[in-house]
Amino acid sequence: MLGDMKVEVRDWRCTSDGTLAGSVLTLDRGVQNFISFTGASLDAAVAAASRNPSRLMGIDESWGQPRRGSRSQYHRLSPSAEVIQTFCREDR
């Protein structure tokens, strides 16, 4: 279900009654695609998927910074950008 819409996910496509209904792309797969399509380094692709959007949204001071009072998620990636481990923290 996507909201109140019944969807079917098959072959990396999410459809409802044969119409494209959403995406099933995961962030790690997006990073892998970015590397594959552009030849970017893993560091550049990760920045494009995380640091740069948080700066553009103006939340880089409160999200993702390794300091007290900051909500953070850290993902350990393989050299091919596959998620190996995820760490979450929320200090209050």
C-alpha cells in the first residue's frame, strides 16, 4: 500500500493499475548509480547524497553532525557503496 493506493512492486518498479506510482530506489543504490553514471568517487557520491542536500535545506547544523545535541545516522559502506552497518544516535 502507498497511502490508500494498492501498489505492486516488481522488477524495481512500483505501479498501481499499470501506472508508475512511486520509486523503490534506495539511497545506497542511488549512490551506486551516481558513481556508475558519472565516474564520481565514493566520497563525492556520498557527499552528493547526504552533506550537500542537508546544507541546501539548511539543516546541516542540527542533523548529521557528530556532536552533542545532534541527531545522526552513520552508515558504514563497502567500497562498492553497499550498506554494511548503520548507527543511529539522538542526544537530548
